[in-house]
Amino acid sequence: MARRLFSENGFHGTGVAQIAAESGIKVGQIYRDFADKEAIVAAIVEHDLRLFLLEAEIAQAVESGDTAAVRDWLRMFMRCGEASEARALMPEILAEAARNDQIKGIAHTINRRVKRALVQALTALAPHPGQAETRADLAELILTIGAGIMHRRIADPDFDEEAAYRRLGGLVEGAIDRMIGSGPAPILRNDHCGFVAAN
């Protein structure tokens, strides 16, 4: 209920009393469970991260050396939680993070956990110690393009989200294949039109 209200009305447009009225819970009970609206957002985010990141599953795939499962997880990851409830709330969290230090802290936690899981997956696929910088660069690239896709699908009614995911997937799969095939590290460089692997 709170997720829907935050998504529809914004953080500032949603009060605890409104959440209570919509959910049929007394305001006092909400304040017994949550210190403030930020705590409600933190609980929603924690729930969403558990569902989206599947941290136990990716850890198990990495530990067992199941590279096919790692690649499947990575493909799911790059789709940025499409068609999930979380995708409607995330833009509101990011907007609020610009003016609310508690929400900024939540957004920072999201970024740390997401990047850690992503680097874990990339390391399982291309584990050479000399590729650490390339893995970190590729993780940043995935996160940055993923955020761009999220913003474009909100702001541009003509945006072809499917094509963007396809291009991102192709770029990442190609970078991983080059890392696997080359040993130490194809370094990603900016060619002013996009990132490519330098030979």
C-alpha cells in the first residue's frame, strides 16, 4: 500500500495518516513499527533488493562455479527489474535523495549492494586478478546505462526500452567474452560514441 502511494503521490504527497487509512492500520501502530516515512521506504527497499538481487542464489552459483546460472542472473540484472513494482518507486527515491539525507543514505546502500552483487557475478565469469579494474569499469557501465534506461523510459514516450536492453546485453556479453578469451584485461575506453574494448 505504501509503495503504491509513494509511487503515485510522491514522498511529500504521502502522509503516514494516508498510509494508515489506505491499509486499515492505525497510525499509532505504524509509528510503533516505523520511526518515520523514511523507515517505511527503507523497509520497502530492503524487500525489493532481496527479491531483485537474489543474493543467496548468485552466491550459490558463484560458489558452485555454475557460469550458466551466473550469466542468467546477469541478464536478469541488466533488465533492471522490468515490470516489477520496484521500478515505479525507484525514480521517487532518487528524486527524494537529492533533498533528504536519510533517503540519500538508502539510495547509497542500494548502490553499494547492487554493485557488490554485480562485481561478484563478473568476477565469477572472468576471475583473472589482472581484470579487477576492467570488472569494476564494466559494473559501473552497466549501472550507469541501467539508470539511463530507467530515466528514458519515464521521460521519453518514444523510447524503445527493448532495443536499449538488447544493446546493453550485447555490449556486456561481448566485454565478458573478451575478458574470458584474453586473460588479463581488455580495457574499456570511451570512443566518444560509446564504450568499446581497446585492443
